[in-house]
Amino acid sequence: MRQLRHITAGLLTAVVLGSVEAQTRLPALSRQPVHGTPLICGKKIEQFVLLQSADFTPSDHFSADPLHGFQKGLFLPVSEDAHGVFFHGSNGVVVGRPYPPYEHESATGGIYVSKTKPGLAYGYLGDARKPAVQLTVMSERLRKDVLAKFLIGHSAPPGKK
């Protein structure tokens, strides 16, 4: 029985440490402000628009990711690193606990999108508008059904209303 407890504790430690390592791997790259319209997989993406809130829970019930959804609104490109672009959520993101009681609240964050790999995106927490601020990128990539809710937004040409 004692040995089983040690094995269980060891497995839990490995899962938690693996999740922490995954969350810190992306922000370690240096970020800089976005200048102009970023290219995502060869397409200029000015912004993403979410017309309704996108609620989701991590698919892995043992996930330590606190991000549980995105508030509706604009997601603007604010900073980038060598591999992707951070789109800041104008109305924030939804965070909560992955275990009962499932309380949720709003936080600063957005979506991190790969520049070269289609469909590869992660949620993040923190203010990506400030390059010196440490961000927490989630370990679990966003599912296709969640990404499908993000529409590509375009600005109106000057002089048109």
C-alpha cells in the first residue's frame, strides 16, 4: 500500500512538472511588439473576432491549465516571437479551476498562434502588450472546434464607413 502511494505521488509529480515545463517553454523566447500586419501561414491576419464566448474545458482531466474559455470580442496582434504571434483578447479570457468547485473569473490573456503551422494555437495568460511581462502559455493546444469560432477580421478601408 505504501509503495502504491509513492508510485502515485511520483506519477502526479511528473504530470505537474511536465505541465509547468510546457507552460514556460514558449515565453522563454524573446518577444517584441508587432509592427504592421503579421503573417500567419502566409496570410496577413489583422485581427481575430470572436462573436460569442468560447467555453471549453481541457480534454485531459488531469490538465493543470487554468484557461477555460475566451470572452467574445477582438483579438489584436500585440507581440510576437520567432515562432508565433500573441493576439490580445480585448475582453480577456476565462480562467478557473480544473477541479471542484468550478469557479470562473475573467483575466488578461489571449491566443498564441503559430506563424508556420496551420491550426496550431494555444491560450495564454498575461499582458502580451508589454514585452517585458512574463506570459503563461497553456500546455494544451486549442482544439479545432474552439479555433473554428475565431473569425479573421479586416479593418474597413480609409474613407469607408
